[in-house]
Amino acid sequence: LQGDEVTSGAGPRVDIWNGSPPARTVSYTSQNLRSMVPADGGPIDLVLFNQGHNQGSGSLAEESIGLLRDVGVLVPSAIVDVILQNPEYGVGGASDSHDRNLDELSVSAKINGFCVIDVRSAFESASDPRALLDSSGIYPNIRGYRVWAEVVEKSLSE
């Protein structure tokens, strides 16, 4: 949702701005960060950092912490939370490097004072985690996105 309003539910209005580039690395996001926030400088209350599926082995935490600090400077009104993405079960051993990346990101984010929302554990604790992913074995399917949303919603309401 980019600029769309969430209109159902109780409470104050929530505007969602999605600045996430599909199938890109943290480096790409860092280089393009200024173009990913609202051009009108509108207030941003919350940033959910949700990257990593397309990141090389061992580089997610190192590149992410700098980006997260930059987000804090660029959008000082925002709370910045880090989402540990779902596990991968794709081909070529990607799941091992992805798991290591998420482990390192979790530790680094906590050390640097960022809240971590652990979507990965919810997927891993499902009776059949692969049933929550699309045919690539990497990205969530509709059932997986529901799990993702439930974990994020629970975390934000705590």
C-alpha cells in the first residue's frame, strides 16, 4: 500500500507508506533511502525494516545497522523496528545463509537498541512451515502473510 488509507477498525487514522523495493538488497535501500520516504515530509511514526531475502551471506547485519541509523536521522519522529523475516526453503543452500544473516541481524539490532519482531520463529513453529511459502520456497504466500501480519500486529500492540 503506498499512500492508501486503512479505513476499517477503531482508533485514529493510519496512513501506510511502503518504501520497500522488491527483490533488492540493503545496499540498494541505503543508496535510495531519501526517495523512499514521503516527499512532502509527512510524519512517519513507525518504520518496519523487513529486508534480507536478497542479501548475500554474512552482510545483512553489517549493512542494516548503518541503514537503520540513517533512517533514525532522516525520520527522527519514527520508531524503527526490525523484522526477522520468514525462513527460506529454496534451492542452492540459501536457507543456511539466510538463517545466519537473521541470527546476526537479531543480535546486532538488539545491541544497537532496535526492537526485533521475530516473524521467523512463528513460521518455524508452524506444523508445516513450507506450506506458508510460495512456490519459490522463499517468500510468504497468502497464509504466510497472515502469519506475518499476526506476529507484527501482536508485537506492535504489546
